[in-house]
Amino acid sequence: MNVLARINAGSSQPIVPDPVKDTTPMPNTPNAAPTARPLGSPRTYAGPSIISSALSVVGRLESAGDIQIDGKVEGDIRGQGVRIGTTAVVKGTVTGELVELAGTLEGKIEARSAVLTKTARMTGDIIHQSLQVEEGSFFNGSSRPTHGK
């Protein structure tokens, strides 16, 4: 198991985060204290993973869930649903069940369903089952439908 630790200036002791707490009480036990949940246990969906507009990433991003990009990414992105916001700039291949582009992408989209909103700026190819291009978007490349990917 990997543990992220940080050393305090002037101290040799690492700062290790507390274990993840499950704040839901046990059934039939009112006001029960929260119990520590093992780090590898399944979690409920908490929303998309977000790359904010203040963040730049160089490298590959992968998520079993949804990803929202508002910053800059140079590398490939893979998720169930990938939303590239209006402030985002991406260079690479974006892969997902649903890819929604509202920002700038130089690269490729591979998706079951791809949507280019009116603020989208796309240079590259789109491989899709379903493609929606809104009026006002910019698309310079080719689109190719696939069957049952």
C-alpha cells in the first residue's frame, strides 16, 4: 500500500492522514460513532474528478468515473464521462462513453457519444457512434462513425 507522507520543516516525523471515516451510523444503532473504513473499500459516487482552471497537467489521466477538465492537460484522458469546460485546453486523445467539449482540444476524441458545444474549438479526428455539433462550434478534422465499439 502506498502512503503519502509529508515531513514537517524541522521535524523528522511524517504527517500521515487519518484513515477514511464512514460517517453513516450502523443500522438500528442511533447516534453510533463513525467507524474507520478500510482504504480499499468501495465508495459511493461523489461526483466527477476535477482538474481546475488553475491546474496544468502533463501526463495521462484515467478514471473509472467521470472527469471534468477546466485547466490545461497535455496527455491522454480516459473516463466514463469526460467534460472539457470552456476554459480548458487539451492536447491529446480523449476517450470515454460520453465526451463533451466546450473548450479547446487539439488531438482526437474516441467516444460512444461526442458533443461539441457552441464554444468548442476542435482540431483533430472524432471516432464516435453518436456525434452532435452545435452551431457556433469550430471543428477542423474528420469524423468517423464506428459500430459497436
